[in-house]
Amino acid sequence: MLAPFKSTTAALPAWRAEPAATLRPRAGTRPDVTWLLYGLLLLGVGIRLFHFLNNRSFFIDELYLNVNTINMGFWELATQPFQYEQKAPIGYLWVSRLSVLLFGKREMALRLFPLLCGVGTLGVFTLIARHYLKTWGAVVAVGILALSPACIYHSVEAKQYSTELFMATLCLWLYIRFHKSASLPALLTWGVLGAIILWFSFSAIFVLASIAIAVSGRWVLTTRWRQFALYLIPFSLWLVSFGVQYVLIISKYPQSSWLIDFFAKVYDGFMPLPPTSVKDVVWYAQRPYNLLVHPLGVLLTLDGDLAPWQESKWRYLFKMGWLPAGLLLSGMVVLFKRNRTLFFCLFLPLVFAMLASGVKMYPFYARFVLFLAPALVLFIGLGVDGLQELLARRRALFYTVVALLFLPLCINTGRQLANPDMFMNYEDNRGPLLYINAHYQPGDVVYVFWNMTHAYQYYKEAYQLPFTAVQGHNLKNDVRSSAEFMQKMRADIPDLKGKKRLWFVFDYLNRNAIGEYVGQPAWYHTQYFYATTEMQNLFNQFGRKVDELHSKPYNKYPHTVVLYELNQQQ
């Protein structure tokens, strides 16, 4: 049975009050609701397996990281700079490398560990929800985490963010397990496990630091100095672990001013500190509100066939953000009154992430705040529990509210199940290269434009492509005009003498390479210059176009391969 959220120490100060995990639900709780909880859990696992087995092509960011993972050894992953300036926790990288050695270099092998972390997150979080929430609060909290499109996507993305989410969830479970312990072995165990977690997750420092501050604050404010001294043991182990990792690994990462510029200009991912305009003030409300989209997915996504609603004056009503936002805020108020230690454990990571963004050390955007999902859904679950008490005599209204809360999740995730091409960050980098592989003839020449070399480098190795392509150079920063660029490109194309066919592979939308500032050089980003179009015009001088393949649909997924039959006089 699910345990209600109720304190057995009401006479103590709020900071010290703790929820009891042994009380039974109130009489009248319907037993089938527990089955609903497990049904949502299994549904979440099933959806993740569906997208995992669908085995979509790698997204550009997955390619950037895993070009390194499949080609570098364990020591190199820990000590050498990465191609494409990638960063990831060493624990994640080493498990990914082990998966490569065991299962090969293809997409599913590299997505296996994120999948296991995604499934593990649901299992561990269910234990947390059962500990702190009443029946319907637990159902809603687990259901949101299970059906969130962002949580699903990152569970089958070959990057570290699903691991970050899993480690944040483990931190909360370890808090339940050890925060009342007074024995030295238990506190040492907590310290060692937290220290290990930090090697798998950059964002775990926000969660563990919050737990350390909240628990220490409880002992300090109640002048229980012996307990405070004992709990410094695990907290010190966490600090030492983070310090060692910072000195040996994190500090070795180059300071990427271009990346700060990118997240500032493209995603507005850094908190204005201090705010100096109305737009800056709006950021403080808008960015936390966007957490309802990513990572929670509880706002209706108005795109594709639902896009016409985006222009409606009622669009904010249709998105239904008012409902989860209201429940989240009310849950925060409830928890602050009942258990301030837990409140600060859940709330401070949000504050620290925002402050880190304010000093431009950590973007407050989408995948980087995925680790906040467990705390956010716990707040919503508490809000649902409070609403159930408020509507105790109006059950039909309460069930209607719960159904409305799940409606955007079901629509968003259901559309992606019905049409996997709508899945978040869908890109077909693989299709053009495998098309060449299926139609390649001896003597063909393949030229990969600079903005698709990352895809070629990964798929050449992972799929053992039989052809060796000429990888185009990114020359746009070496010239000052389109005329100079095309002159340089003429010298960059391969020798076509004696060749009968030329394959040209490109991405017609990607105009910035890793390490470049947004929109630079300015001449390259003008509306009248499209390098891939100019290149095709150049190749038309050497032969005629006889075949062309676009990733579908062409206006959204821009990866393209064009085949030219060359003039015999070449």
C-alpha cells in the first residue's frame, strides 16, 4: 500500500519534522489505484523500449560525442581533449566505452546505458513517490515522469542526460535511506555512494550540496552539534570527490566562450544577474515556467497538425500550463509548512542551477535541467494530495482535474508513438550515407561537405562503410566573401579525372561548426548565399544530376545526398 505524507512529529519545529513511511492510507482508498501506478510505470518502460528498438539515426549532438567514444580508449577518454569540444562525466563515458567493446559501435549499443538509466529512474522514483505521497499524488508524480516526452527522449539518447536524471533520483533515494542514520557505517556508505554518483553526473553536485545544506541546517538550527559533526562525514566525502574530479578532469576542459555566446544568443540560457531591463525580469518567470515543457512535458505542444492553435488567442488556455503550475506551487507551499528539510533538498537545486547560469557556468535550458524533474513532480504530487483533501466531497471534480493534467502528456507522447518522425530532435544523418552504401559502385567518388563530416566519421566506423569519402574543409573563416569561398572550394573538391560518378553529401541548414560564434562570419550567413546550392551549381559544370535523396520531410530534415554523372572529358 502507498504511505501517506503525514508527519508523526508535529510537536517539533517544522525544520525537524519528518514524514512517516509506515502509516497506512486513509480508509476508503481504492485498491485499483495502486495498479494504476504500476500500469503507468510499465507503460513508461514500454514507450522507452519502443523508441529504443525503433533505432532512429543519431542526432547531431549524439554524433559529436560518440565520434570520440567509439575511437578513444578509457585512458584517452579521461585525459585527452575531445573532437568537437564535447564534455561528459567520466563515469558515463567509461560505461559507454564498455558498451562499445561488448556490443559494438552502432546506435543501440551506445543508447543502452541511457535506456537502463531511464528505466532505473522510473523504478527508484516510484519508491520515492510511495514514501512521500498519498495514493493519487504518487500516481500523478510517477505518471508524469513515465510519460514526459523529454524524459522518454533522453532515455534513448546516446548522451549523458538520462544518467544525470537517474543520479539525481538516486540522490533523493539515498536521502530517504540515510538522512536519519546516526551510525558511522551508514554515514560512510552514504558518503561513498554520493562520491561515486558525482563521477557520473555534473548536475549531481547541485542536488548533493542542497541535501548537505538542508540537513546541516536542521542540526545547526536545533543546536544538535553531535549530529551535525557526524553528518559532516558523508558531506566531506562528497566535497573531496567533487574536488578531485574538478582538479583532474573538469578544470582541463577548455573555457568555451563561443558556447556561452551560443546559449546566450540562441536559447537565452543564462539568468540575467543582475536584471537590468523588463526583459531580464521576465526571464525569472518565463524560464522556470518553461520547466513545464522540458523536462515535464505537461504543456500541450502546439506543432504539426496542432500548429493552427498556436495563433489562437486561447493558446495559453489550450496549453493548460495553469493547471500543473498551480499544483506545483501549492505543493511547494504544503511541503514548506510540513517539512522544511525536505523542501530545501528539493528546492535548492533549482536555485543553484539558476545561480550557476547567472555566472555563465551552467545553461538553464532544456536538457541541462532534466535532473530537476524528480523534485518538480514531487511538488506536483504534493499539490495533488492537497487538492484531493480539498475536494474530498467532490470526487468527480478531482478526477476531472487529474485527467486534464494527464491530457497534454498523453497527446504529446501519443503523437510521437503514432509518428516516430515527430520524436524530439529527430534527424536522419544515417539515411544519406547508407543510401550511398547501397548504390556505391567501384570508381565512384564521394564528397562530404564540412557540415556533415561528423556524420560520416561516425557511420564510416560504426557501419564499416566500404567507401572512403573526401571530407570537405570548413573554409568560410579563411575568406571574406562568397566569391573567395567558392574559389577555395574549387581547390577543395576531389580529383575527378577518370571518375564516372560523384556523390555530394550535405546538410542545407547547418551553417555553424562547433567552436564558431553564432552568425559568424557575417557574409556566410546572408540570405542570398547558400553554400550547398553554390556547390551544386559548381558540380553541374562537371556533369548532370541523376539522383537525389532528402531525409524526410525535406523542409524539416535537411540531410541530402546528390549523385552526378560526370562528363567523360573530365
